[in-house]
Amino acid sequence: MLEFDDIQHIVLTRVPAVTGRYEFLSFREFSQGRGWLAGIIDKVESAQAASAGVETARRWVSVAFTWTGLRALGLDETSLASFPEEFRQGMAARWQVLGDTGANHPDRWIKGFSDPDLHAIVILFARDVAERQRSTQEHQAHLARTLGVTVLSSLDLDAIPGFDYARDHFGYRDRLSQPEIEGTGIEPTPGSGPPIKAGEFILGYPDEDGSPAGMPQPEILSRNGTYMAYRRLQEHVGAFRNFLRKHGDTPEEQEWVAAKLMGRWRSGAPLALVDKDDPALAADPQRNNNFTYAKTDPYGYATPLGSHIRRMNPRDTAVNMQRRRMIRRGATYGPPLPEGAAEDGVDRGVAAFVLCASLVRQFEFAQNVWINDPNFHELGNDRDPIIGTQDGTFDMTIPRRPVRKKIQGLPAFTTVRSGAYFFLPGIKALRYLATLGEGAR
């Protein structure tokens, strides 16, 4: 049975927030970090509490730590060594595995994210801007009472109008495909695959391969926790719109190109089901994921083999899919670029978290093989057209009869601005961390 009262809400609950804030922290001394944590624990909701209060709550708080952050709280060396190597190294050190080259290299990230002084993140999701501001001031007051805890950087988040459904700055509908976890009682929508063992996302439970293994020690620290890969991607909306105009003579042709890059129309309607946009289909969870590839579209005539959604969820064309799925959370930041406006240079994009039990098997595999491997599905010279590392030398192949369309020299539509690996502990583990060293006094 899942321990809903001990799992942080962000793992299992998508809250009705339209704004939020991330704050990235550094601790000067053990006791100061633990004092800060002790003062914020009661504001961190469990999945059980968030579910019970979802209709009335105004804000939702989560807390997570880097490996150096756990050390900065005073966790002993034996426990620190029990965490997997990729987490100990951190995201910036894994740039070659992730394909973060060129403009995406950590040397070009926002200051502090490749630094060992990044220790923790506070994730605030809020129902409105007024609550975000109130909660931010509340946290600032807490920091003022807690010496030695510094905010290295912060990021305000805002959903893109209209608020009828989530979308990114490119205009694509978001949050359409999400794995469901066995034991939550939530039935997957048609086409989403069977429920996945909890251990693929939450430590301490059986996974698709059997009993849990390789748990960080002690068990109270790791149980009900998860690993979290943070990525902030700037979206180059002006460049994206220019690209569509270059490769489509009419608005209809431009929408067709945009759909082929993603694998869905911008409304969310999947190309696997319709060759013309269908917003009603896109809005129907009983239909908008109900498709496969192997039998109905093996060559990518409907959904290109290298399109974003086909790479990120190859469905029945890949093996071991139950061990590759990930939970994604996050939001957009920055003001929308008005239609028809020229690129204004303002930083806007998506700041998201990937939650999983194994950073190597899930997140890093997706980055290395699905997103950035030019030979994915034997394409030869293609990377993910939306979030892949692009430098103008890769292509986008669109299978067509009688002759396929190949767009050469794809520009970069996104740039990695920052990233980090965090461990998101359970509620009991947060209390354990806040009281480290008390027995020695």
C-alpha cells in the first residue's frame, strides 16, 4: 500500500495552480540548514493532505535537496556514499551523457547551477499571483529569522492565458500523456498503458523488475522519496514562428509543419488519429491518447519517427517501456510573445521536473537515446526537433508518399538555461534530516 501521508504531494498530485515560484538555496552551516528545514516542514503537503484539500488550498509547497545539500545538512558519509553515482556527481557533471553541448553546456547556464553551493529547492505552486506573493513574503520572513541560509536564485512561474488548459509558449497543449502508478486507484486513460509499479517512481516499493534494490541508507531517509531532474528550457518563440513561415506558405501549411515537429496538432489532437486538427478530440481524455505506432504507422507517415512525442514515448515500438516512463511536473515562465510580434529577447520557457526512481535508467536514457541520438529509429541525422540539442547541422525527416520531406539544418528552438539533480524525501525523511545530530548533544 502506498503511504500517501508520507509521500510529498508533487509526486502524485497535479494541483490546480496557475502560478508559482522556485527558490534555490544554500546553507552555510549544518545547524542553519536544519533550522530552516525544521521551520518549513509543516508547510510541505503530503499527497494525502493535498488530495483532501485540493478544492480549498491556495498554495502547495515541496522541498528537495542536491547531494551536496544533504551533506550541508550534516548527513554522515556512509549515508551519502549510499546514493547512486549520477546523483552524487550532479547534472552539470553529466553534460556529456545528457548531450548538453554548445549553447546547452553548463558553462553557459545561469550562475550557481553547476556549483556545489546549490543545496536545496523550495517549490511553490499557487492558485493565484496574490497567494504566490504572500507565500514568498512568508518565506522571506522565515529566511530573515534563519541566519546562514541564502537564496542563490529564484524563478517566478505563470501559466499562459487562456487558462482552460496548460500550454507552452509555442502554443502546444501540454500535460496530455502521464503514466499512472499502481496503487493510486487511478485508471489509465485508453492508450496510456497499464499502471506502472510504484517502485519505478517512489523508493521503497517493488518496481517492474521485482523488490526494491540499491536504496540509500538509512531506510527512513529513502523510503517514499524520489529523484528529481530539474531542467529550465528557454523557448525561442520568434525563431520557431520564423521557421514555420519559412517552411509553410500558408497558415494551414505552417500548422501542418508545427504538428509534424510535435506529433500532435497544437490543440493536442494526435496525428496518429487525425490528419486535420480536431480540438474536440484533443480535449477528450478517453480518446486523445488512444493510439499506437507499430501496426498502424510503422514508417511514420502520420506521426514522424523523429517527432517529439514519438521520441519521448515510443509506445509499442520500444522495449521495456514500463521501466522508462517518468513523471513530469512544472510550469511556464516569462511573458507570452504576442502573435505577430518580433522576437524581443525576453527569457521565456518551461521550468520542469522529471521524477523517477533511477536517473540513469529513466531520465538520462531519455536524454541520451530518445532525445539526442541522431540515429533514433535509424533516422541517421535527426534529433528531437523541440528539445534536442540543435546546432544547425541536424535534420527533421517527415515521411510522405511518394517522396519524404527532409528539413535540413534545423535551428535550436530551446536552450537549457539551468538544471540540477535533487532528491525529494518523504515527510518522515524531512523530519529525520531536520533533527540530524540532536542525539549527539
